[in-house]
Amino acid sequence: MKLLQLISCILLPPLGVFLTVGVGSALIINILLTLLGLVPGIIHAVWIYSKQSEKEVNV
């Protein structure tokens, strides 16, 4: 599942954020960033993914 999340963060950033954190403010922000340009959306999605993975490791 983690590999699928990472790939979706790169190919389709809103889907990657949805799979990582679900529906919320991060998803809305990512949709707006992706509409402004694909690269900001990818950066935000990978950042959300890494932040969530870091939380899982520390718990």
C-alpha cells in the first residue's frame, strides 16, 4: 500500500493525498496547488506522505 501511495503522490497528487490522509484540508490545499501547477502539487503530496510515514514510525 505504501508504494501505491507514493506512486499516486507523483502521478496524481490529489489521489495520493486522499489515500494518505483522507478528506480534509490537506486534500483541498493539494487540489488547489495541483490546479496551479503539477509540480507544487507533487511536492505537497510527497511532503504529506513523508510526514504521515514519519508519524507511523514514531508511534
